[in-house]
Amino acid sequence: MTTDAAMPDWEKRFRAPRVSLPDWAEDAPDRSLFVSNATGTYEIYAWDRATGEQRQVTDRPNGTTDGALTPDGEWIWWFSDKDGDEFGVWMRQPFLTGARAGAQAGPQAGARGETTKDTGPDRDEPATPGLDPSYPAGLALGRDGTAVVGRSTDEDGSTVHVVRPGQPPVEIYRHRESAGVGDLSHDGTLLAIEHTEHGDAMHSALRVVRLDGSVVGELDDTEGGTRELGLEVLGFAPVDGDGRLLIGHQRRGRWEPSVWNPLTGEETDLAIELPGDVNAEWYPDGSGLLVSHSYEARAELWRYDFAKSALIQVETPPGTVSGATARPDGSVEYLWSSAARPPEVRSTAGGVVLDPPGMRAPASVPVEDAWAEGPGGRVHALVQRPAGEGPFPTVFEIHGGPTWHDSDAFAAGPAAWVDHGFAVVRVNYRGSTGYGREWTDALKHRVGLIELEDIAAVRDWAVDSGLADPSKLVLAGGSWGGYLTLLGLGTQPDSWAVGLAAVPVADYVTAYHDEMEALKAMDRTLLGGTPEEVPERFAASSPLTYVDAVKAPVYISAGVNDPRCPIRQVENYVDRLAARDAVHEVYRYDAGHGSLVVEERIKQVRLELDFARKHLGLDR
């Protein structure tokens, strides 16, 4: 086995234990839940802050990340699928188990320690007996033991069910289009649902109902699907009898919060004057909001005080805050990192909140901002340079989503390329979040082709500026980024020397027919219909259409249980490559849309590095 001293830094960054921002029970704030890769697989852990005791809750071959605590902190719910296929049921187990007395002190307030493993099927029980397996579509847990469960299936579309202790589930909502559970009011009488009954899967409307399904209030900025303005549920006020709902809206061209009372119809515009997207959650006493502000690939925190209508900055280091929560004592815990520095869970009260034992992740290099003029406006890119003078072999690492964006945050993958002498460029193309509604919504109908125009503009900048060696350009990405990689290799065949596509859409028509129902709805919105209704758009946006034009060697990795980019459509693309003896390699693994197993992830990065270096002539 490789010792820590002999292990290369790029592998250490993957193997170093990480923790998520801890969630906590609203009525028992010392009881927390977090996700960690401490065992080599991402699993759920329970943490009793009062004693410092920790234990591993789940232990499954392909990992577990979806979990929640009941408000009283007595039960842990977690989603059980099969080998990463995202189709399953909710399970639950008690927060406290017989192993508590023997648990060792876990990491708290900056301390470093070990956790206790206390898992097994005898701990768990079905949380929603009577509900068949499905894709999850939201979960809300009430104080009286009631749960509201959102489900999505190909057969039923979207359904919402109320599950009370000792009673069979009751369905209170059903629709063919995408919908999901938003939040349950503090007193458990009101439920907020996000839905797309109007047919636009990118812009939700809101409905608040009682638990018998009767409608209390509606809010629809799309005006029945005629306007591209979305809404999202951010949470009910954390006070009994207070029906106010914090929502996100896009009325001023970006995401920002307001407060809506569905009982009275009154809405309060907070008018938080910050550039970029603004998100928020309640402080536990309801006196203010914890505001998360994202702008040009960085994120920071503020407090909005209702009494003063004032915005006060919460001090955080430069970089990206990827999650934050306000605690009952008024302190804020947040997960912070930068491209150069690994993530930490910090507190405004001082110090590191949760510090896992084991090796530390080595630092990487900081990002530089670059802007290129594209056909739709200025395109923002993040650049990391290796040591030495350029031009460098350069990887264009394309993010997934597409409604996502790369940020100044720590990422082991790009850092691995930098360690091997590559520059890394990450492009926030049209369709990315964080640059306003028009930028995000620009993808309609010319899906994939629009993003590639922006990537091409940044490619030209990288070559012209002397950063990138034009003969050694790698186009790479996972999920939507893998899709854009394959599409780019076919539509821009002279621009790229190597392509690396992980869990990609490769054959858009077959992908549509095989993917989960929620993604079918998204594709109908993006392309304006089904493959049968708009065949020319699906053809224009499908990598399979251009596969015979591909010149660069192609490496593809795919999960055989992937419900988002299913394996059959990948095989169709690979068969076409093989039929003309195109240079390619395929790696199939037993998981879903990516892997939660650290060693598997390292294996995949090593295969990509080796493939790129071989075909760029850098392995000699």
C-alpha cells in the first residue's frame, strides 16, 4: 500500500477525509447529520454535539448522501436506492443506538477524532410503508411524526403523499409534469409545493395546500407558462402560527428572495441590492435572514434584519461559501473553500466546527478570472496555471447542469491536471447560473450548440493569450459537460486534440426515452417538445448526429445504472465509433451518475490522465 509520504498530492486530495455542512434538528440543535468520505465511501454520519459522539449511520457499497433529521432529532431518514440508480424508498433509524455509550469523541469545535461505526439492517426500518419505490421529489418532516413525501415515476408522473404514524399514506397531489415537496410550515398545517403544471420545467410555480390537499394560495410568475420567470420555495417562517413563506423569484432578472403570506396573499419585496444571485434562509428566531450572495464565481454571506430593513455582511474569507446555516445562538456555520485551499466547516463564533481525522488535502493553485467576447456577451472563465511558462497543454473542464456554474472553490479533479503540467480552463457558458436569468435561459432550442459557441470563444482567447498550446487542447466534462464534450468533438473537430466524456448524453433521442421522467420534462422545455414532435432539434443537438466527424481520440466513462444519462444511448454512440475504427476507449462501472467511492473516482481520474497524456505524446 502506498504510504502518505509516497502518495502523489493529486491522490491525497481525493483521499483526504471531507465533511459536508452539518444539518441539525430544529428542536434539538445538538443533534446533527453530515456526510463524509472518511471510510473511503461517502456515507451519512450522526453527531451528538452535547457529548461529541459520532457514529456512521449508513454503510453501502455505492455510498449514501441523502438524509434528514426529524425536528425532534429522534429519527434519521435516509434514501435507499440500488447501486446508484436513484430509484428507491426512504428508510429510517433512531438517532441514538446501543453503541452510544462506547462511542469515542468525534471532531467538534476544531478537535480531531475517530467515529464509531454502528450500522446494519437491524437498525433500519421502512420510513414510508405502503409507498412503492420511486425517484425522490422532496421530503418534509413534521413535529408530530407526520411526513410529506414527494415521488416521481414514469408511470404516475409526480405525486405527493402524507404519511402519518400508524396510518397508510394518503395521496394529496398528482400531475404528469414535474413537481416536488418544498417545505412544511412550523406548525405542520401548511405545505408548499413547487410545480410545473404549465409545462415549463425550468420555471416553477408555487402552491400552498393544507394536508388534506385543499388549496390555500397560488403564486405563478409564468402566468400559465407564457413568461419565463421561476419561483422556488426557500422555507416557512420558523414560528408556530406564522404562515409566511420565504420564496425565491426572478422578477428583476436574477434570483432574489421575498416573503409571501399565502393566507393573506400579501407579499413583501426585500429589494436586496446586491449584484448577482441572492438566496436566503431564516434565522431560527425568525428575526432575520441569512443571505447567500453569488456573483462572478464567488459567494459570500449577509444578514438581513427585518426590524431595521438592513443588510449586514457576515465576514467570510475570499472564495466560495457553498453552504451555510444560522444556529439558535445567532452564530453562522458555513462550508468554505477556494480553488487553492481545501474546504472547511467554519463558524462565525470562531474556529473550525467539524474537522475530520486523517491526512490533510494538499493545497492547489488559485484561479485567475478571464473574460472573452462571445456571440451572446462576455463569457466568464476560471483559469488555473501550472508552474513554468506557457503555452501549456490545456484541459477545458466543462461543468454539468447545465444550470450550474464553476466557482472559486476547491476541486480535486482540476488540481490533478495542474499537478501534471496542464492549464485548466472552466467556462461558465450561456445556460450557467450566477449571471442573470437571461444568461441561464439562453439555451432554448439550440441546446448544446449555444454553449459550445461560448466555449469556442474562450478557447480562442486561451490560444491567442499564449496560455494554451493549440495542438494540445483537451475537451472534458461530466454529465452535461460530458455531453458538450462529445457534441464539441463532432461539431468542432479541428479544435480539440483529445476528448474525455464522463456519464454523457451521447444519443439524445435514446437518452430521452430511457431517462427519468423529471429529465424528460426538462428536455421538452429545452428543445420545445419530444423527439417525435421536434425531431430536427433533437438531431441538431445530439452528439450521435456528428459522430462520424470526430477526429480526436475519445475516452468515455459511464455508470451502468445511470438513470440520468442511461447506458444504452452511450453504447449506441460507442458502436458508431467502433464501426469506423475511431480511436476510443470506454470504461463502464457498476454505479449510477458518477461514483461515491473514493478509490473508484481516483481510478477514473488516473485513466483520464493516462489517456490524455498518451494521445498528446506527453507520456514519453
